[in-house]
Amino acid sequence: MRNRVMMIALAVLLCTTAMLGANGTEEGAEKAEKLVFWHTYSDGETALFEQTVLPAFEALGTGIEVEAVRMPYEGLKQQVIAGIAGDAGPDVMRMDLVWVPEFAKLGGLVPVSQREGFDSLKADFFEGSLATNYYNGEFYGIPLNTNTKVAVWNKALLAELGITELPTTMDDVLKLAQGLEGDDRWPLAIGGAGSWGMLPWFWTMGGQVTDEAFTRSTGYLDSEASIQALQTIADLYAQGQVGPCLLGEEPGTWGGMENGNYLMMDDGPWYYSIVGDSALENTVFSTLPAGPGGSVSVVGGENMVMMSTCENQDAAWEFMNFMVSPSTQITMAEVGMIPTRISAATDPEAAKAPYFTTYVEQLKTAKPRTPHPHWGKISDTLGLAFESVIRGELTAQEALPSAAQTIDGFLAK
Amino acid sequence: MTRLRTGLRQWKTALPFILPGLILVILFSVYPIFQNARMSITNFNVLTQKSQGFVGFTNYVRAASDPVVVTATVNTIVYALVCIPIEMLLGLFIAALLHSGVRGNLVYRALCYLPVITSWVIVSLIFRYLFSSGQGGLVNYLLGGLGLISAPVAWLSHRWTAFVAIWSLEIWKSIGWVMVIYLAGLQGVPKALYEAARIDGSGWFNRLRFITVPLLRPVTVYILVNRVIGAFSAFISIYMITDGGPMNRTEVLLSYMYKAGFQYFEFSYASTLSMIMAVLILMFSGTHRLLIKEEK
């Protein structure tokens, strides 16, 4: 008897829960569609994004609720993998552009080439920025903001050396900086021997990594010009013209600029938005001084991508479109986010930050890193070759040919 | 037949006690090990959670010819060879001192154990700063002040100097644990033995040599097995202090495995590396088991 009562009670309980559950979903459908958005904006960027951009999106009355989550860049890739694999990741993400082909290959992203309005959007993006979304015949995202690195000069050291007009060629820099070496002071600060730190200088000195179509490295990375470029940088380091930050030692680039250890470094617009007013007071900026290869910096930036775990794909696409709209891009340009839309970048409204035009100017000659799913390995191969030459363990003639062959192997995969 | 029945009955009695543990072990150890072995011989995509075809032992062949794996294996073994003896000697020394009845015993014990409970991440960051290059690094400043070095050392830019920082952290952080275990062991040594030895006229060293060390042998083996496993699972300190650099020269097996999995997304290769590690650890702890058996 008791058992039967228990059974009936259980059945009633189950039915009620099921009905409640059904009600819950119905209510949920009427409610706003929810999107989780991951980004890595800095303090200043986050403030502007949360106080101006997000409210503007809500004001549109689309019924889409965006939960913006600020993530640390450190370890982010691992978090994204864990998030997608465990279905606990974002729906939409502001992703470092070099990761896009890699995540696309893994099946972590939704292609957007067939989405409504994509074709008309396409024409207004800078070609180089858009290309970073391309993988295997499809675009897997849309460019949100771009950036590059320019030359940042220490005002105090310029005054001490009596330099009134910023040098425009590397030869002039080294000539004018004579006598600066020693006593914990160096003319140049290169941020590291890895690809992000070295490529602008390697390209500026005339080096090449691959052909224009990113299909081959042999014949380019191991060319006479490339060998010469790398050897020149290594020799400058050995002569004390490039500071120890090149091998990750102290003083680092930012600390060294502040304490007057370095005459010039290269860095992105975040240097100004993170360090704040003191950076603008103590430094001046220009495009990179030209070497045999011209004045060539590296293109960085972020793309808006839709994750494969996203359930509200239409809502996600709507939000992505809003984020790359000229008005949003112009708003974010205030904190140094350079627009990827031609119409926004050329709008005088966007050029509010004092350094904006210098960065846009540098972007005209800046080159992208090889857009390839195996970029991580290509980058490590380059870094190893660069560092072994800078440390004087190999000559550029010895290091680059084998690196080129290794990279050919990754490009073919 | 009756033996079988007795056996079954015994199992029936014991099962409820071991079942919860058994389920957890199967779920969190046995299953992942098999899954891992399977991943190492297939092409596994972590995002789709699917294997894209059988690849046989290609990953193992690749690991055997990967120069970074060789460096990482050597680094892992040297890490164990350098750190474990120092930790055990110093741990035993401090334990013996505390056991001899120093005043403020409890305070010293707590102080020595403190590093064990600190966060690996935080102390790794602190050690990275202590060993930073240039005049500003505290270690450089102190050694320079003492006249031990003429120019500041770029500790983290070279393989073995970087390991000095990593080893110091490991030793600093583990002595306390070794000390506590030895202290417990020392308390189990009957005082009567020392008294008898004293009456027979044996000195301090002979008492250590013929009473303390032999009686502590099981404790020593236990500490050794634990520290070997600990040394093989060293990861956070390396990841935080050098991240395998410069030029992969401070990579250990675990840090390289993490890189293969989470930076290059090659989970099959990462699984292969972890299988290799498992075999190495089994070999070491297997030897220890043999040692203990001999003892019995």
C-alpha cells in the first residue's frame, strides 16, 4: 500500500515538473534572445564599450540581450577550446585575427560568407583585414578593428641628442644615435625575438617570409635579402645598438622608455590607451624609419567571429553587423581602435586620438602575418631561427634555409 | 566450490566499502587513460570531440625523432636528479633538528611548512621577478653586493641558469613536506634503541647510521616515490617562469605536452607525450616497489 502511494506521489511530482519545465521554455521563447560575447578590451576600451557601444545596441530594440564578458588574453586560446568543447564558450567573440584560420580548420567557427548582407559589407572592408578571415573558400568572420606598430620616440633622449627632426631612415637613426650606446642606454628597443616583435624590423630591413600568396617560403625566407636583413639586426644587437629586451631581458620596452634606456621602440596604439597621459607627454611617434625593404610594420587586430556552438545565429549576425558598423567603429576609434571599414577610417570623426593618423599611415605599407591554420607553428619556427641568429649561435645563412623548408612543410598541410 | 563461495561472500561484504572508490578510480583514472591511449593512435579533433581516422604509431615515431622531446625528457630527469636529493637531505636535516627538541618547535615546523601551502602561480611569479636580469633583479643585486658576480646574470635567458631559478623554487616549496613526513617517521623510532646504543658506547654518527637511517627506510622510499611523481608533474613553475624558453630549452615533458595540446591543438600528439610520461613514471615507481619488496 505504502509503495503504491509513493509511486503515485512520484508520478504526480514528475508530471508537475514536466509541465513547469514546458512552461519555462515557452516563457523563455518570449523573452529576449541572449548572446554571450567574449572580448579582451583593455580598461579604457572596456569602459567605452560598456558605457557607449552596448547601450547603443540595446537602444536599437532588437530584443537581443548581450552578455559581454571581458577575458584575460593570457591563456585565452585554451579557454576558448575548453569553452567550445564543453559547450560553455561564447556565442560571439572578438578574436585575435591570427587564430581565425586555425579555429576555422578545427570546425570551431561558423562561416559567414553566405549570410545576408555579407557581399555588400565586403566591399567596404580593407582588403588586408578581410583576408585574415578567409579559410578554405569561406570567410569565417568579419574584421572588427585593425592595428599596427609605429615608431615611438623618447622625447628626453631626442632632446639630449639634439635631434629636432625625426629621422626617416634606419641609417639616419643609427648615425644620429651615435654615442648613445653604453651606460644602460640603447638606440633601439625591439620587443622580442618572436615573430610579432621581429617581423616589422625583418621586413623593414628587406626580409621576406613567403611569396605574396603565402604558398611558399623557400626562395623568400632564405633569399639573399632575407639573410642580409636578419644578419644586420643580429649584428646591431651584438654591437649594442639594440637593447636587451630583444631577448626578453631587462629593461623591457615600456619600462625602458619610461626610464630613458631606449631612444625608440615600436608599439601599437594600446601603448597610449594603457599607459595613459604620461605616454603622450614623454614620447613622440612617427612611422617606422625606412630600411632597404621600406617602412614595413605588421598588421594586427581582431575579428568578430561566430562560434559553432552558437544557437541564435541570426541574432549573433545582427550583433556582429552592429559591432562593425561605421558608427560603432568611429566610437571605438576614440581609444585607438582603428576601423576596418574604409568609410569609417576615412571619416574625420574617427581621427580623434592624436596618434590615429600615424597608425593609419603606417597601415598602408604594413604586412599581415601568414594567414594559415598552422600559423602558430610557422611563428615558432621563425622565432627559433631569429633567436638562434641573434644569440650568435648560428649565422643567418645557416638558420634561414632550414626554417624556410620547415615552413614550406606547414604551408603544404 | 566452497572456496569459491567463500570468496564470493567475502567480495559481497567488501564491495560496498570499495565500490565508491572503485567507481571514482574507473571514472577519473582508468577511463581517461584508455581514452588517452586511443587518442594517441588516432587523429583527434578536440572541438568536434571526434577522431578523424586511425594513424597507428606515427605520433610515437614523431616523438622519438622530435628534438624538443629529447630536451624535455633530459630536463625532466635532471630536474628530478637535482631537486629530490637536496629536498630529502635538507628535509631530513630539519626534521632531525626539530625532533631533537628545539625550543619553539611548533613555530619552526609551521614556518618550514608554509611554502608547501602557498600557491604555485604566485610564488612562480615572485621567483621570476627575483631572478630577473639586469641590475634590478634581487638575486643579481644580492650576489653583486656580496661580490660573487661581476656583472648581472641574465638568469632566464640560458638553459641551466633558468633551471637554477626553477629548481630553487621546487626545493624551497618541497622541503617542508619532506620534513613533516620524516618528522612523523622519527617519532616512530623507539627511544629505547638510542638509549641502548648509548649504553653500548655508540656515538652520534653511529646512532644515525645504524638506527635512524635503517628504521626510516620505508619512510624514505615513500618520500622518494612521491617526489619522483612530483618532479615528473612539474609544470606551473616552468610555464610561469620561462614558458619553455629560451628556444624550448627549458621545456619539460608536461609543459611541452601542454603546448602540443593547447597551443597547436595537436591533442593526439599531446596524448602520445603523456603516454610516454606514464611509462617513465611507471618504470621509476616500479623500481621502487621492487625495492620495498626486497626490504620485506
